[in-house]
Amino acid sequence: MIELKHINKTFKVAKRNAGFSEAVKALFKKEYTCINALQDVSFTIEDGEMVGYIGPNGAGKSSTIKIMSGILTPDSGECVINGRVPWKERTAHVQEIGVVFGQRSQLWWDVPVIDSFELIRDIYKVEATSYKKTLSQLIELLHLSELVKMPARQLSLGQRMRCEIAASLLHSPKILFLDEPTIGLDAVSKLAVREFIKTINRENKTTVLLTTHDMQDIEALTERILLIGRGRLLLDGSLSELKTRGSAHRTLTVDYSGERLPAFAHMTVSRDLDGHAEIIIDTAFLTVSQAISYISSVVEVKDISVKSEAVDEIVVSLYKEFEI
């Protein structure tokens, strides 16, 4: 289980004005500004959960993962993962976590990938029989049989990311932190990575914390969402709750026969032509089922569908709501 309570982290950053004279001045006297990367962040993730951790650039996502990985020490607050404090019991802690940073590599550039895997096995002191079994499963699930023979520098981004994920799982961790795992990948590679993540979560009960800007990853993989902005946790809820909160309107597309649609309270007919209409519902006053029932009572409905805002649009509207 992952448990964070009132985590705070501040970074001190040197600052100076532009110009040669300011650069010279900074050599003798530096000025600093403090950036609050995390402010009173608290949440709990149960064993086997898959959680999406979203927010704009600089919101504090990577800082949170680094604290949970034991890379950073918070200024204050508590972080307990599987009964351990990450930065105090780092050696034991890293045996139970896997971390993938989309813009960082743990593969050696000029040697075959399998050699990197062997070195990682030695670092984690994985028993030979267990390593062979895990490696065989990863190669099969991620389709790596040919890729492991190639140097990392010869791999495409999608191929390298599949190898990175395999490398992070060679020691069979209980928890997997994924920071932008599909960044820059093509559609085929994204689907392969998503399917693999779902498989290890389902079969091994691996806890997964996913940070990404790709909302399709969130929809495909997670049911629970954590939204962070300016270092503060702003929202903790299900994907359906996120959609409900972020969107005040739904659009109904209706094919019908009979007279043109009349005016409805809390519904706006945006288009109505030859028995095909689009109706925008204000869900603050009217549910979709109520709207459908009312429309069906005044015209003969042949077909009807409900269109919701894309998750990307909902997330952007939440960013605006929270002014982040």
C-alpha cells in the first residue's frame, strides 16, 4: 500500500536578471527564489490499484514519484510504501518498485539490450531461475525476442520503451511507477504498452501509478484519477466523476419523424434538418435520461446517441476551474 500524508517539498532556485553586468554580479552574490513543488499532498493507493496522476507541466507529478521512489526527501510529511519509508530504507525499498521515466533510460546505449538486462539482474541480485522465468514472460508479452539482441541505440522510441518497461520489471516489483511511458510513441506501440500494463496488473496484481499528458492512456488504463496543480492535490476521484464534474453539457444526436422539435427547457436545439437534430443539454438542471424521455414524448424517435466531451477537453476545463 502507498500512503502519503501532508507531503511538502520546496526547491531553492538561483535567479538573476538578463545582461552581462547581472551575470558578473551573480558571481559574487547570488539571489534565490523558493518554488513550492509540493504542498500538503496526501493520498492512499491500495494494493493492485491502477491510478492516473495528471496535471500540467510543473504541477509536481515527477517530484511526487521521486519522493515515492526514494530519490528525493520531502521537507515534511510522511510517506510509507509497503511499510517502509522510501528515503530511509532505500535498498530494501527499490527491491519492490519499478520505475520508468519516459525521457530517461536505464539501458546501456552501445550494448545489446540483453546485456543491460543481465546487469540489472546482478544489481537487484535476482535469483537465476526466477530471472529466466520473468525474462521469458516479458519477452513473450512485449514481443522482444529480436529486440533484446540489438544495441539500445538502434531501437526506435517505441521499441526502446517496451525494453525499458521490461527492465523495470525484471525483479518482479509489487509497485510500478510510470512517468510518461507512451511519450512520442506511435499508435501501434501505445496499444502494445497499454495492453501489457493491463496484463501485469490483472495477472500479478501489480500496483500502477501512471503520470501522463495522454488522456487516452488514462481512459484505457485507470478508473481513479488524482489531479495535481501548483503542487496541490486538487481532485481525487473516479474517471466517471471527472467527466461529470468537468462537463456541464451533453449533446444528443436524434433521428426522428414528425413535426420539427419544439423548444425545451434547459435544452438547446443547435441543428434540426430533415428529421436529424442535435440538442445540447444543460446537465446542471436535466439528466440525459430525462431529456430522452421528454423528446420521446413529443416525437417518434428512430435513433438517438449521446456525445460527451473528450477527456482532454474536460481536463483543460478543470485546469481553468482551478486556475492552474
